[in-house]
Amino acid sequence: MIILSLKTYKEATGDNALKLLSSVKKISEETGVKIIPAVQPTDIYRIKKELGIEVWAQHIDPIDPGKNMGWLSPYSLKEAGATGVVINHSEHKTTDDEVKKILVKAKEYELKNVVIAFDPDTVIKYDSWEPDFISYEKEDAIGTGKSMVKTEAANIKKLVSVLTRPLIIGAGIATGNDIREAVKIGAKGIIMASKFVLAENPEEKLRELADGFKL
């Protein structure tokens, strides 16, 4: 599984988001690899309607419909077409208490979810809260283009042996070979952003990434 974090890049907003993601369905069907973009709330409805692909939200707040001006309602995001959510991204970190509340609310609204943690002990703790997926991202590797898989291989292998949920790897994943190395030691997917969003040829890059699941 590939989770594409589109963040708020201009290249991943509005019309650009549609263009950027235009090859997702084709490549997913050709390779058998699930590819899920996590997009801005303003683009969820349009991407779902025009491209017909699965779309996740980048964040939700643990609220129900009502007097919550300025907050992100899981109900409204689901109504817009989101089927899942990324929780505790490095650029939208929150407390353990909030992580738990958001996860509970995601489950209540039947939104699939990945919870991100930044050290092995926290990964194990969040795994016990039974998210759909658990992600390990080493913070000092984020955005470097240098995969954390080599430096964290021992920790990843240990996590795979004890976790109850599928492990997603982030931080520095840049190539299909990075994905291949992650999958070989037990990861079930990856989460990435700029190496796809800012690629000169996003379709070619996405195909390369998907091919990384072929061992």
C-alpha cells in the first residue's frame, strides 16, 4: 500500500491535484498495489467524484456535527467522500490523549486510519489501540530522501515481530528500491510526499514506486 501525503503543495491543490493523481487508478489496477492519496479537505469531494479513487483526509478533529466553527468534522469529511484519515502526522502532531480521541472518532465514523509514531516504543503503544495501520517514521529522516530502512532495519524487524497491526514505513522513502527493502523486512506499505508530488513525471514515479512491491 502506498499512502500519498499531498500536504498543501500548490502542485497538489485544486486542478493540479486532479492532474497529479490522474494516473493513480490505472497504476493501481495494473500493479495490484493499493494507492491512497491523503488530500486537503477542499479537494476530497472533487477528487472522489472526478477520478473515482479512494481518498483519505489528512486530519480530523474528535468532534461531532454541531457548534465547532473552524474544526474538521469526521462526519463532513466522510460525506465529502473520504474513507480514511492520517492521524498524528509529523506536521500535525498531537498528544497521546488526542491521538486516542481521534482514533476513537475515526472508528465511530467508520473511517479507515493510519496512526503515525516516531519511536519504536510509541509505535507499540499506539498499536495496542488497534488502528487499521500503524506507521513508524524516524523524524530526522523525514524529507531527506534518504530512506530510514537501512538505519532502522533492526527496529523495523523487531516491530514487525510484535505488532498486531500492519506496519507502514515513512521518512525518506524516495525510490522503488527503498520500498522493496522495506517490504523485504516486513513492512506492508509506505507513506510519502514530496518525492511524488514534486516529481518531474509523477506518473512515472508512481509506477516506479508501485513496482517496488515486486520482490
